Amino acid sequence: MKSLWDSIKKGYLRLIEPVANYLVRRRVNPNVITTIGTLCTIAAAVTYAFGHISIGGWILGLTALFDVLDGIVARRTGRETKFGAFYDSTLDRVSDGMILAGLAVFYATDTPRHSVQMVIICLLAIIGTFLTSYTRARADALGIDAKVGMLQRPERVVLLSAPQAFFGLAFNGLVLGIIVSVLAVTSWITAVQRIAFVYAATTPRPVRPEISVEHPTNAAPDGTRAPVHAPSPRP
């Protein structure tokens, strides 16, 4: 599965290479690319909230382009800065929260798809998504690379865009409900995995004391060692 995902990412990078080259030649500021991507994500979230799930999925899928391009342009133009990394990470959190909030609004409105249960699942997904991001950021502050777990951000974006773009509200919205539920569960699992990873990395292992094993000796009643006689050979 991992090799398949890696192949998809490599193919995607080759596909957007001409766009990246154009932006590099134009010396476009990476922070501008990040901002545009976030605004597009907010547009997708609003589209979800109004119930246009398929259209929102396509819009969100296009925003993945900006997520990749800002980093590529920053590296190739020598504009990688601490603020740029901070700004990108902050707007990523805005994007994650807005998309799930849009879906929560969709389920909360008085429509045939109204569902209190799905609103709760969306809220749990929002908390879980922020936890996965926070645990990694806090681990980085401790000098630990906690990029582990079941669900990373690229996978989250794919889950929130591709199925919706192709299926929309197919099967009476069942596909969308399953995707949101899977996202909620896997985000919490990922957060727990990262907590366990940091615990293992920061907790020293107990050192087992060395136990010396002494060979038994024959002792005489007065405390002196009695002579040990070799066993007589068998006849």
C-alpha cells in the first residue's frame, strides 16, 4: 500500500512540474501560494456547507496543488524561512478545521441529510485532526521527529476530496458518511500512536541489574570447602 501511495505521489509531482517551473521563473512568493491555497480550501468548505459535495471535492482536490507548490517554490528559489514554515503550518490547521466545519454545518442544517450523529462525528474528526498536528509539532519542539501514525495530512486531504469529487452524495450520502467516520477514527488512532512514540523516545528504559550466578560448592560443616571428587568412571 505504501509503495502504491509513493508511486501516486511521484506521478503527481511529475504532473505539476511545468507549473512549478513557471512559478520558479516568475519568482512568486511561496507565502502567496500558501495564502491562495487556503482561500481555495475555505471556498471548498463553504461549498460543502451548502450541500454541493461533488463540486466541493473537486475544488479541494485542486487546492492540493498549492500545498505542494509552495514548498517546491520555496526550496528552488532559496526562500525557505522559519516564518514561511510557521505560516504554512498555521494555515494548514485553518484549512483542516474549515473543511470539517463545513461538513458539520452541512449535517446540522435542516435538510434530508440532517444528522446529529454525523455532526458529533465531524466534531470528533476536528479534534482528532488538530491532535495529530499538535502532537507532531510538540514533538518537534522536543527535538523528536514524530512523523508516524496511520494518517498523515496528504492522506487526509485525499480522503476529504477524491471520494466526494467522484461520488458526491451517492448511495444516499453513505459514501460521505463512511469517509468522515474513517477520518475521525484514524485521526484519533494517529494521535495515540504519536503519543506512544514520544513516550517511548523520552522514557529511559530500566537497566536490569546483572545477577552473578555462583556455582554451588560442597561445604563442610565447619564452613571450609570440602574436596570435590570426580565421579568414578563407569565400569
